[in-house]
Amino acid sequence: MVEFCPKCSNLLRKRNVGGRLTLVCKCGYQKPLEKDNKKVEQNIQRKSKALEKNLVIVSENISVHPKTSKFCPKCDHKEAETWQMQIRGADEPMTHFFRCVKCKYTWREQ
């Protein structure tokens, strides 16, 4: 809900003053927001509980690239991940990248 300053009729803006939400005017008038402060505290508690539930574990073993039979020039392993990227002009062919599944060495072929 929009509120206006009783002194100068300017729009009151929400600000954090001393850890509490307050409606503040440019002229110096302040009005504490008791209802909103309780809602803010409840939202913070809900968000912290949600963050505890949604814990993500990152693993290096997960890959989004398809795998192919390709010999690694570094360790001679015969399986690699593959993807293509356009790193030059549009009139040049795509660059084909490979990453060894075993040693994680990355190389490219044009």
C-alpha cells in the first residue's frame, strides 16, 4: 500500500533503519512498519529452511557431452567426450573438441 508523508506529502519509501523496516521521507519523517517486519523475519526463516533442504553436491564425474571412441594423445585412453563450437568466422568450419574421460586432457581438431 502506498503511503504519503503527513508533513510534506512526498511518497514514503521502505528502508532498513537499524535492522527494522521503516517508511522514510526525504524531509526526515519516519514511520516504523511493524507488520512488515514480522513478515520479513518469517520469509528469512522460510528461505533459510529451504536452502538447507536444497543442498546440491557437485561432482566432476557428471558430463553433459556425448562420448566417442577417440584415442587420447596424452594417455592413450580410447574414450573421450566430444563437442563442437564455432570459434572462427561463419564461413569457416566448426572446431571439434575432445576431452579424455580418464585424464581430462582436452584437445581439438578442425
